[in-house]
Amino acid sequence: MRVTIYMATLFVVLLDANHASPQSAPASADRPWHAMAERQIESDARQLRDSSLRLESAKAYSLAELVDLAEAHNPETRVAWERARAQAAALGIARSELYPTLAAAAVSQTGRREILFGNHFGYQTVQNFQTALALSYTIFDFGARSGRIDAARAEVLAENFAFNDAHRNVIYGVQQAYYRLLSSMGEEDAARANLANAQTVQQSAEERLANGLATLPDVLEAKSATAQAQYDLQAVLGDEEIARGDLATAVGISAETKIPIQPLDEISIPESVDNTVDQAINRALENRPDLLQQVAEIRVANAGIKEAHAAYYPALSMAVAPAAQSLYGVESPFAWAHTRGLAGSIGFSLQWTIFDGGARRKRLEEARETAQQAEAQAKVLGDQIADEVWVAYSNLNTAFRQRQAALALLEASRQSYSAALESYRDGVRSLLDVTAAQRTLAQARSADVFARTQVLAALSELAFRTADSIQANYPRPRP
């Protein structure tokens, strides 16, 4: 009976151990792999998608409000912030080398043994209590520590600039998603207006057919135009849904969250830019955080040269180790004995590498090459930034000109459509003329929506390229 119980217990233990052991590889490659631990991982992944941000469904959010929400809730800014904090902690670690290190230890030990005394063995017991301190300090190292501190300090600056650049990218992402949604909403309004025009033409064709003034092909052509307008509307509605998801994701919330925003018709659109392209390029070269980050990398490389150069010189360090000791002992047949005292040591160490096969020289050459590479990379990035600003500035001026042309095109198309429809009702023009004017008006409406949103998108593009969007004196966009 006991053997049976023992075997059952052993089986349960082995079974639990098998489940508790690390998961093995999949048995074969022909099917997906699903482990027991997958459920917990799925639960953790669901928690990552939860957002504490809740929007007011009855409020139409402005672009400035969405930018503020994104800076506070978009995970990209949190990632950059945590990296900057970690690098600040690394600077504190580097600075700690300027101070001595002090360690304390307490030891208690009891020893008992038999010793030969005369013609018999006696028991001897010794109790040892000891506390000790160990202090070590590098007195001088010809700049090795300061080089590491300078490198850490420059890396903190680099991470801070990366943090600012994360904000710049988040702001730009929200702006572009916002303007894409505005464009989709404007396209929806234009598509609905086009559908209404097509239905009006179809109704006119059906009335003329009923009165014997039109042919059946005219009605079929009008129905085809209406169906095409309905098809175009559905495509625009799909694009609008995608744009809403992109905006919600850019803000830092779930893509299915619907964010109410102002319609395009309520947004004022500027007609010109205030400054010149040279002024924009100069601002970009002064303010772009990615360029400033690269300049900080040059400082990191120069600090590496300083540290590598210090390896040619000796380093002097000191070590102090005071210790307080207390001993208690007894040896049969004598009474207990006790003694105590202060012991310790102090020492100086001078370490100087005389020969290392050229390793120091190669490290110094490597550090210098790294610094030159960082400087060259900064120049390349500066040229790239100047070109980006030039392109953004040119695109903005093009958007302004297209906006004026789109206004003229829209007005002319409206007049042409109205005249064609009226002439068709009077029997002067054919249905083909009306549908052609309708298609031209539809294209003009789309061009007008694109031109208006393109001006806003080009303005945000220029602010992104010059880093004006993250400057303290830069006004938040409030469409």
C-alpha cells in the first residue's frame, strides 16, 4: 500500500515538474505552435493596448488640442523620455568615479580544535569578531575619468535632442494625419455634391424622355453617371475611415476611436508665407534637434579621444583598509581570555603601461577617426536639411499657386455645368455635354479640396523641416 502511494505521489511530482519546465521547441514544422504560456502573453499584449485617454464625443477637437494630447499620450515620446532618463543615470555613474568607494564588512568566526599540551590533548575555542572598512580612490589618471564624464554628458545632450526630435515627429505625424482626414472629409462633401448633380441630370433626362424630348440612351447615360458618382462616394468614405484610424493612432489612442474635428470649410487658409527661404534654412540649421544630436555626437567622440590619450600616462590610486578586531578564546582547563585591537593597511598603487603592442596608439587613432566621421556626418546632415527646407518651401509656394488656380477652375466649372444643364433642359445642348460638364465640375471640386489641404500640409511640412513646431515661441496651429 505504501509503495502504491509513493509511486502515485512520484508520478504527480514528475508531471508537475514537466509542466513547470521551460517550453520545448515545436514538435514539427507543419503547424502553428501554441503553448500554455501563450495565453498569458496574449493577456499582457491586450493590456498594452489599453489607453487611459478618453475623448469627449460631443466636442470637435482642434489641431492644437490633438497635438497636446499626442505629446502626452503617444508612446514614442515616452520611449524617448525614458532613454533620456536612462542616459542621465549613466552620467551619474560616470561622475561617481570622481569620488572614493567605501565598503564595510563584519565577520564573526568560531573555531574549535584539539591541541597537544604535554601528554594530553586539550580543547581550544576561539571566537573572532572583526569589522573592517575598505576605501579606494584614484588620485589622478591624467584625464581618463574626465573623458568618460564628458562623453556621458554629451550623450545626455544627444538623448535630450532625440527626445525633442521625437516630439517633432509626433507633432508632424498628427498634423499630416489631421490634414489627410480633412481632405477625406472635403472629398466626401464634394462626392455627395457630385452625386446630387448626377441625380439631377438623371431626373432631367427621365422627365425629357417622358415628354418625348429625349432618348432612352440619354437616360441610360445619366444613370451610368449616377452609379459612377455613387461608386466614387463609397471609395471616398473608405479613405475617410482609414484617415480617422491614422489620426487616432498618431494621437496615441486606439484606431477605432472616432475623433470629431472641424470641417474643412471652417478652417482659414493663409495665402502666403512670411519669411524667405534663406531665413527658413538658417532656422533649421540652428533648431533641428537631429542636427544638434549629431553635433553632440562629435563631443562624445572628442571625449573618447581624451580618454584614449590618457592611457599613455600612469594612474595613481590609494587603498585604505582599517579593521577593528576582538578575540575571545578558552583553552581547557584555563579560563576565558580576551584581546582586541585596531589593525589595517594603507597602500598606494602606480600603474603605468609601458608596452602594449600598439593597442593604445590604435585606440587613439580609432577615436580620432570616429570624431572625424561624426563631423563629416554632421556636414552631410546639414546639407540634407538645407535641401529638405528648400523643397518644403518650394512645395508651399506651389501649393499657394495651385490654390488660386483651383479656385478659378471651380468657379468656371460651376458656371459651365449650370449653363450646360440649363441648355439641356431647353433642348439646346445634348446630355453628353451635360455629363462632360458634370465630370469637369467633379474634378474641379476634388482639385479645390486637394489644393486647400495641400496648403495646410505644406505649411506643416515646412514647420517640420525647420523645427519651428517645437519652438517655445512658435504658435500652436489652431485651425
